[in-house]
Amino acid sequence: MLASMDALNRDFEHKTAQEIVDYFVKTMGQGVMLASSLGAEDQVLTHMAVNASPSVRIFVLDTGRLHPETYLVMAQTQKKYDIKHEIYFPNQDHVESMVREKGINLFYESIANRKECCNIRKVEPLKRALSTCTAWITGLRKSQGVTRTDMKVIEWDAAHNIIKINPLANWSEEEVWTYIKQNEIPYNTLHDQRYPSIGCAPCTRAVSPGEDVRAGRWWWETPDQKECGLHIKDGKIIHPTKDQK
């Protein structure tokens, strides 16, 4: 499988993000899904994916702890592109049990608690979503954090046993925003308040000038721990080397 991934990466090495999205959406049809957090990168990909096929599948994980601004941009996006997101919610019984036992804001107390919350609210719903397709498209970029510097445009997602496509892997933040403005794409207004990376409301804060783009996510943890479990390589989160730090 790794050999075929290498071949695919060579094939798409000089392709634009739109060409990559076009290829997979048009050739795989309903077998490919775009995962959208409704952040800037995913809004770019939503625009590209709908251009490729108006019936493209786009899913959102509603954790139950999202910002009001996130729900607003979801509604704006559905109206602009005449689409319906596939919404996946966490298991109600699991959420209720976790909160009863450990409290509503358990994630501040330990990394183990935070990962448990992420697992229930995000990882398990993601598994359900990806069980319905054979490839998924993400808005990951290499410059988003130390845990993402070695990603490739096309990867084999061993955790979910499907192809993972990162069309914006080599894009800069400036390229993302230029594309949004040029194409008048709806975006989360929290970005205007210095929220470059937006997740659940209690786990996201604004960043100061000069801070890393993911400094506002789980800010009480060290940078090499800042993944929620959605993006795993070889069955585990890859921590950075000393050189990458």
C-alpha cells in the first residue's frame, strides 16, 4: 500500500489543489467524503469540492460544544452552495456518563480526560462517518503544527483503512485567505478575532501575534500533544523530533 501511495504522490506532485479534489471527487463519487470543521481550510475545500460535484459528500462532527459562530457559518455555507452537510453527533449515553462521572469541563484536569472527551465527542463519530466511504479529504496543512510537518498529499490512513487526501498540505495560510477572499467564501468570523484554528469552544482561544497557529487549541498542553486523535499515522499520533521542535 505504501508503494501505491508513493506512486499517487508522484502523480499529484505538481497538481493544483482543485485538480486533486476534482480527480478524487469525480472518480470516486460517493466513495469519498470531505471532512469539514468549518474552518478556513475546509471552507476552501468545500468550494472546490462543490465545483467538482454539487452532490459531493461533506460531513461535520457536531461535538455539542461548538461556538455559535461555527453553527452560523454552517448555515451560511449550506445556503450559498445549496448543500446539506452530513452531521455526526457523539453517542448520547457515552457523553452523559462521562459528564456525570468527571464533570462538564473534565478536559482541563488531565490529558487523559481531554483525550477521553475527544474520543467520545470526535473520534468515535469520525469512525462512523468514515465507515461509509473509502477515502476522505482533509484540510490539513504542513505549517499548522509540529505534528503535521511530515504529511503528504496522499496518505494511507491505517487507523481507518482508507485513503486520506490532503490537497492543501503545501499551502500557506496566506494562500488560504487569498482564495477565500477571491471566491467570496463564507468563513467563521472567529478567524477575524485571531482564532486561526477553531475546535470546541472551551478548548479554543485566540492567539497572540507571533504565536503558532495551533497555540489556541488545548493551550494548557505542550505542542507535541496537540492532536485530538482524528489524525493518526501508523496507529498513533506522531510526535516531533528534536529538529522539528
